[in-house]
Amino acid sequence: MPKLTKSAKLVRGHKSLTVRVKTSKYRKPSSNRWLERQLNDPYVAEAQKQGYRSRAAFKLIQLDEKYKFLQKGKIIVDLGCAPGGWTQVAAIKNKGSGQIVGIDILETSPIEGATLICEDFTSKDAPEKLKSLLEGKADVVLSDMAANTTGHQQTDHLRTIALVEAAYEFAKEVLKEGGIFIAKVFQGGTEGELLADMKKNFAKVSHFKPDASRQSSPETYVVAEGFKGI
């Protein structure tokens, strides 16, 4: 299991030689660009060095540095958990206590201290299956879910917001009073009606873009703190 030794902010400052990818008739130009970006991404390199399954681990590390919601003994739900970077961070913070339950439509290799389900969260039975596994009300509900992108920004935003709404409705059912809900949204933030409902049910709602999110990415995170209970 990795150890939390690096702040996400510190990693961004790492300097290394720029890697250039040679063109190949077997790769599309877009694939070349993706490969070059991966090879030159300090978060990708640091994730590999520290044993995280994805660079996304640093997004959660920095979210926690700012909002301080992960610690020993928490009950945590991780929606859209594959490949497991966020779950790894949560497990480290739980220190063998509490409970972590994750779900993703993609298979996620086992992580010590977590129960992982391979299922589409938007399927009819998935939310109830998750609830049945919880040993009590959740302290934290995380959603890093995003719809497959189409290339059309407005369409991608609306499809992802639909996932956020589903995650939010689930969070309201399982969170304990004082709990926190964090979800990925795309540029444009959270829809007005949804944001208004969050402000009604949580003490504080804000948006935050972690350092580990690529500057070119339209993603940001909505953070709803202090669940009032329903």
C-alpha cells in the first residue's frame, strides 16, 4: 500500500527532461499526443513511483488537504472507483478501521480495506446494493464519475451532471449529519437547481479544481460540507 508522502501541489513543481514521442504509422496523431502527455506528466510519474493506480489519487489528496474529511474510522462510499486511486488514498487514511465501499462499471482489482462492486451505478439495483453493504450512515460520499466524452462540451456537461444528480440523491439517503459529498462536474459548474438544493441541505457548498487536474481539462469538483440530514 502506498504512503501519503507528497502534497499534490509539490508534485506539480517537479521538473524533468521533456520526452518526445516518435511518430508511428501504427498510431493516430491523437494517440501520439496522449502518449506524450502521459510521459511528461509529473503526476503520472509520481503515481507510478508511489504505487498509486492512477494520477487521480493526487486529486483526492489535495481535496483532503483543503477540506480535511479523510481520517481514521470513516465510512466512505466511492462512486466510479476504477481503477482505484481514490480508494487507495481513502484506505490509507482509514488505517484499517471504518469502512470503504466502491462501485464502478469497470472491474477494479481488490484493495485491502475496501469492498468493491463491479456494476453500473445508474442501474436500478445498484444504489440498494451499496446501501445493504454499509455498516452505518456514511461520513463521506465521493463521486469521480463522468460520462464518456463526445467532444461536444455542452453535451458532455449535461451527461455528467445527470451522474452528479444521481450521486447526490444517493448521498442524501446515506450520509450522516455533518457528512460531506464531493463530485466531479465539468466546466459550467453545478446546475442552478441542483446547486440550490445542495445549499439547502448542506452547511456550505463550493467548487474546487485540484492542482492535479490538468489545466486543459474542463473538470472541477463540487464540495458540499456539513450535511443537515433529511
